[in-house]
Amino acid sequence: MSIDWGAFVSVFLAALLGAGTIVLFYALGLRMLVRAGRVPVVTPAEFTDAITVLSEKEIRRAAKQAAKAARKSPLSEGQKTLAFAAAIGCFVVCGAAVLGGILLIVVGH
């Protein structure tokens, strides 16, 4: 049995680069979304065996803090629009990277 170490390193580096790209652009997209004044507030799902369940008061407080942060943005409306477009672009790059990986696995095997 022989192992092609060159191919192993190639696959390892490709996986590392792909994962790093997805994480980088997702984080950058979230950052641009916040800079655009559109702070994502996600209410937690209710699970019967959840370790932590937020109360309605905590959820309202988080939404209030997000609205306050959106009002405090020093950016002009044009800058906010540009930041939002950059956020969408970053999320598109993430989706394209994931789709490319799936296509590489399915078609390129």
C-alpha cells in the first residue's frame, strides 16, 4: 500500500483554504451588515431540553440594543448602502465557495 503524500497535502491545503475563505467572508459580511445599521437579532428557538433559554425580557433588551446601535451609526446613508452591498457580496462569496465545494465533490470525483 502506497500513500501519495503530495495529493494528501494538496487536499489538506485546499480544505484549509476553502474553510478559511468561508469563515473570513462570513465574518466580514456580518461586520459590514452591522456597519450598515442592520444588526441581526435572532430569537432563540424553544427546546424542551435547552441548556439556556432566553426570557422575553432578554429578547426585548437585545432588540432594543440593536436598534440603539443602528441609530448611533456615524455613517451617511450612502455609506450604509455601500456597506450593505458589501455584506451581500461577502455572503454571495460564501455561498459560491460552498456551492463550488459541493460541485467539486459531486462532479469532479
